[in-house]
Amino acid sequence: MASIELQNVTVKIGNNILLDNVSLKVDDGAYIGLLGPSNGGPSFVLKVIAGLLPIYSGKIFIDEVDVTDSHPEDRNVGFIFEQFNLFPHLTVLDNILYGPRVKGIDLTTKEREAKEVISMVRLENRESALSKELSGGMQQRTGIARAITAGAKILLLDQPYRALDAKIREEMRFEIRELVKELGMTAIHSTHETEEAMLTSDKIAVFNEGKLLQFDNPETVYKIPVNAFVAGFLAESNKFQVKVKDNSFIIENSKFIVDGYEDGEYVVIIRQIDVDLTSEPLNVVNEFECIIDKIRILGEFIRFTVTINNSLTIIVRELLSLERNNVKNLIGKRAYVNFRPDLIKLFLV
Amino acid sequence: MSSLDDIRKRYLNFERILSQRPIRILFEILVIFAFFSFVLLPPLNLLKNIITDWNSITELIFRDPILKNTVWLSMFRSIALSFRIAFIVMIIDIMLGIPIAHVLARYDFKGKTIIDTIIDLPLAVPTSALGFSVLLFWGSADGLSKFILAEEGIFSQGPMLLLLGHVAFSFSYVVRNLKGVIEEVDVEIENAARTLGAPPISVFRTITAPMAKEGIIAGAILAFTRSLGETGASLLLAGVYETAPIQIVTFMNGYRIPQAAFLSVILIIISITLLGGVRQYARKVGLPQPKIYPEFERKISAKKIAKTRNGIVSFIFLLLVLIPALFVIFYLIDVWSIGPSGTEEDSAFFEVFLDSDNKWESMQVALITSVEVALIVTIINLSLGIPMAYLLVRRPYWGKWKVVLDMAIDIPLVIPSSALGFAVYLLWGNLGLKLISPGIWLIVLAHLTFTYPFSVRPMINYIENFDYSYYEAGRTLGASDLTTFRRVVFPMLKRGILSSAILTFTRSMAETGATLIVMGNARTVPVFIVDLVESESLSSAAFAAVLLIFISFILLLVVRLVDNPTED
């Protein structure tokens, strides 16, 4: 019962374009992730939907009703802020009951509903606490309970877990998605972390410099990015600019074979995780001998910096496997890298 | 070159020695001692005098053989008048101030900077100049009456004019304060309330106002105390009525010391009790959640009504504050070559430059005195104020003393300046320590007291906002405490120090009440204006007032430039 549509929305502050002709349709009950760098667009889309940011041109519909000119208080959306923004002078319960109070709704029935919501977000026993007495995670849960009790059918989550510790962030990602689905709400969630968007969303919209670049399900966005920015933003990558001729290109004296590209200038994106590093040659296409220059252990991954033909530097990411002991001993050793042609992503300049 | 290096090394070493804890604490004790003796001692000494002479003083005031208790009755009347006016002024200031401050703090619109500056204009106008201007506008046939074709001034001198004058000079202080207070409430929290369904009026009542509660109450106290303590404008507007500060001046002029002392003490005690009480109340008492009228509040939040509301408020501001405050400029233009009587004899130009009594010369002397006093006061107070502010923010070992000091700093703010002036006279003058007789140095001592909070308070703010990690970085790189202060902290606080300095300077330049008590034969410009008005030389008074407005306005511009260096 809550769909959202943006039609050609542009937002300007002075000469600064924050959103550039964005059109986006969100179906009822969907959980959408907006992915992009900070100030790249995601947060502005949320503010525009909530009516907190005036638009320069375009139209916004909520449930097929034009709300372009209506005030934030009339849009019935729940906004979840990065900094939580609980009312510091009110208790948890009073924060949660704020919506019904300002709307003049009878509080006696609402109070029971609020209690239910409070147990849903696991805040029992903290009802009379002030926000400064709560942890970040609890504050954000209160914020969500507050939005739900105010009668929101749409939840706009603006980098909601950014201010939280990694562990709590992980928990909340699942917990809140499930809650939203259970209540049948529509949610739009902005973030600049690929993992968070992938984990929580039914569909992902990728933004950069105010433009909507791609809007599709997470798998498609990851596997078939529409341009070099999307390809590079979703995972750490090696990036080059090349000339393709007869289905091959040369970087620093190394020749790569690709398949199905016309001749022309391209940007090449090769994700670090897509490069295969072996100690013995496999004799496959696009295989090169290389020297391992640097090794960084990142946790579940190891990052190798290797040089091909003494001139081409490539970064490779491999899972940290248990078989390899003392990985650091590999520095300076000879190895082999190969690039699967279908994992080399080329985009016309 | 090497000898220069040597000197530098020695200097740094010297700073290292001075940074040692015992020396630092000794210095800080000196700073506190100076604060105590310059600022707190005069009122305390006054209190002591009253207590020791209690019997003779009360006899004089309550049981005089001839006058009976008439002195007390007239004191009571003047105190009651002062409080009534201060109370109404406070209500008007807050009622008008909140909407204006809210618009200035929250909305961006064309010409905002201009309006912002216009609101601040009366800040720059010394109260006696402003009082004169208000008198001309509301109280003379050349003011508003001219436009509505009345023969006489709309109000005659008395409570109504006092009220109008006090609103005119206190309003800008209050708006400035409230604006800062509202700005401190995070817009995002207001946004949160909007998305939960609250229209702007409800947001203000349920979120902004409760969060800014302490600041709003502080603004109200400011309005109240500014009105209660004002002398310069009141002298010109009161006519036959007497406010409490005026009565102190009257007692002083008649050399009726015990009466002046008694009245001063009453004012000081009431002011401090009120301030302390209200502050304590504001901090502790949580207001109940206001009742909300959703339909009604939604309606009056509508754009059209909001615009009308802002329009009405702006009109009232123009009529009550801005035009009366600056009317003297138009008046001066009017009487520049041909005076109010229609001849050249009482034109401003003739009176000031050509008349036999050489007003231009005495004006220059007064101006020089004013500037001298203000400069000395600014320098002394900054050298005392910066260490004090630093001590209060950054020296945890002073513990409980800090709380006491922090409250004591504000005491001069709430005491009427004429009472403070009297206390200074009683302590240092020929009835007390006999160190300094009335004149420029006693003026300096008096001004030191009431400008002290103006130099310390903003500094505290600036130091609190200063990122302490810069200091820590300096220390870890090997500089001593004092060297770090000189090379890192001080340069980063320069802007704050400058705006503190200008605030102190303008406060001193504008002061009338305290100066009247301690000036002896010396004259400052605000006092000079009062003299001119009382001797009916209105054209020259207008000239002096405009001169003072002009100087203060320039200073105000400098403050604004210093405060917003990047604002375009």
C-alpha cells in the first residue's frame, strides 16, 4: 500500500546539482538499497522523498498521489537518521508516542500499540530512559519504533548504521530488514557500503554525482555493471584505459585477450578478487608470469601486489587459506596470474 | 645568528620554567585575586558598610524625625517602577524576539544578512543616544507626531516612554541571544519531528523550545536585567518619574551617601537572588509536555499565515525598535542648518561649531576621555579575562572553585551599573580606601566591573570550542605549556579575542549610569549627551548622538567581519 515514484527529480543548491534528473519507481513492500559515495545522491533521494529537501524540478508520488508540494508532516514517511536524532528531553516512550501526540490521535489505544512495537525492537525496560542513557543501537531502535508508531508505511533509512560499532551494525542489518518485511513496510536504505546494500536489499540503485546509474537486483548489479563507476564501486578493482583491436588490448607490453568487443577506446575494470594467482602455471588464456612485491593480510583476504613484465602492477585479492603458512615468505617470489576473459569488464570511454 | 638562536633558546627555557605547576598556580591565584578585588570587592564592601552602619542608615530611611519614612516610600516607588518596566520589557522582548530569532536562525532568504545586521544596529547605539532618539521619535513634536499631524509628542516623559526606550535598547541583545540558542538546537532533530507529523509550530513548542529552555530563560533574564539596570536612556525618558538607578544618581548628586548605599544594596540583593533563583529553577524543573492542538497548529503553520505573522512581527520591530533607535539621524539632518525654532541660532551646525561656548571642543574632550577609558578597560580586562576563561575551561584542578567563579563572573551583569558605580566609588574613593578620587581613573575602575563578564563569557565560549588536540599535539612535539599557549592556542583564538575586545570596548563607550556616579569633573560622550539634552541643546545632543552611533557602528561592522570572515 505504499509505493514511491520519483519522476525526473532535480535538486540544486546554488549552482551545485545534488540530484540530476533522477527517476525511480519503488514497489509496495520492497526493500531498496541506495548505494553511492557520500554526497553522491542516496541521502538526497531520501530527503527529497521525506520533503526535507526542496526540489528544483520533477515530481514525487507516494501511493500514486502527487506529494511534490506537501510538507514533511503530511507525507507519512518514517525517517531514520544516521545520528538517530531522538528528542533528548523526552523518554524513550515519549519519543515513540510523539507522532500520535502531534497528530492528535487518542493515546490510550496508541500506548498499547507502542508497547508492542517496543517489544518488537527489544527495548522493554528502557521505556523511561533518556536518549543519552542508551547505546547507539538502542537509540536507533527507538528511532525505528518512533517511526512505526507514528503510522509510517514507508521507512527511509539514511545511513542508519554508520554511527554504530561493526558488531551491532551486523546485527541490525538483518534484524531491521526482517522487522520491515514482517510489518509489510516499504523501505529505502541509503549506504555507501556495498556489503550492506547487497545484504539488505531486494534491489539496488547505484548513484554517483547525483545521477542514478543503475537500478536492478543485487546480483545483476554486481555481475553486469552498466559502467566503469558501478563496476569499480561495488568491489576493489584494477583500472586501466586501453585501445581494443581485434579482440585484444595491450597494457604495458602485456597482451590481453577478450571476447566480443568492437575496436575502440575502453576503460578496463578487473576486480581484485577476479584475478587468479597460482604458484605453477595453469597454461590458460591471459596467463602471465609475475613477481610478488607486497603482501597485506586484510583478515579473511590477503592482498597481493604483483608485477608483470617488470612494469604492469596488478592487485590481487585471495582468500586467506589455511594451507598457506607464512604467506609473507612469498614476497619477491615468482608466481603466475591469469585473467578469465569474461571477468575482464570493458566500458567504452 | 647564533646569538639570536641563543636568545630564543633562553626564552623558550624561561617559558618552560614559567610553565611549572607552582608558578602557574601562583599566576592563576593572582588572576583570581584581581577579579576578586576589581569586580567583587566593591559590592561586598558596600554590603559591609550597610551592615556596620545599619542603625544610622535605617534611622535615616525609615525613622527620620522630620521626613518619617518618606525616603523609604520613594525608594519603594522607584524600585516598583523599575521592576514593573523590566517585567513588561522582558515579556515584549521575548514575545517579539522568538519569532524573529527563529526566522533568522532557521530560514535562508534574500537579504537575510542585511536584516541580520539591521537587527544588530541598536546594539551599537549607546543607550543615552538611543534614549534621546526614542524621546525625539515618540515624545517630541518633531517625531512620529509630525507624520500623523499631531501638535505634540505622542507620549510625554514617564513610564510609557521608559518602556518604549527600554524595549528599543534591550531587544537586539535578546534577539541575538535567542538566535544563538535556537541555532544550537540541531535542525535534524526538528526534521525528525516534522517527518513524524508535527507542523512547524508544534515542532517549536514541543522540541525546539524545551531543548532551548535554559537559553530562552537566560534571554529573558538578560532583557530583565538590562532594563532594570539602565540609567542613560532612562534619565532622558523618565521626566518626573524616578527609576531605581536614576534615584541612585539623584542621591549621589545630593551627596546623600547612606541612602544611595541602601538602595544599591537592595538592588544588588534582589538582582542576584532573582538570577540565581531563576537559573536554578530553569535547570532543575522539567516543564510538563505542552498540550497540542493539532488542527489549530496545522492551520497557523500554513505558509500564508506564517508570512502574515512574520510581517506583523517585522512591522512591530521597525516601529518599536529600529526607527526610534535611529530617528536621531533624520532629526540631525533636519536641524543641521536650520534649528527647531526656525532660526540658524539653534541649528546643529551653529550650536556645535560656531556658538560661543565651544561645544565642539568639549565634545572632542569627552570623546577622547571615552576612548581612553574604553581602551584602558579593554586592555586590562582582556589580560585578566583570557587567563580566567582559560582557567575555567581547562584547569580541572580548581574543582569546586570553578563553579563558584563561574557564577561570580556573571554577577556584574545583573547589578544595575549605577549601583556598581556607587560601590566602586565607596571602595576606592575618598570615603573608602581614599586611593582614587572621582575622575577618569575612577571611571576606569567602575567600567572594569561591569565589562568583565563581557570579556570573559565570549572567551569561555571560544576556548570551549577550541579543539584541545592541537594543544596536545603541541605538547607532544616538545613545547612547554606556556609556549604551546603562545604559539598554538593564542593564534587560534585571535578572532575570539578580538571580538571580545570590541564587545568590551563598545560596552564601556556606551555606559552612562556608573560613569555619572564616579566621573567627578570628567565627561564621557554618553554623559555629555545627557547634559546637552538637560540643557535643552537638542541639536548638539543629536550631533553627539549621531557621532557616537557612527563610531559604534563601525566597531560593530568590524565585529561582524571578524566573526564571519568567509560570509559573502
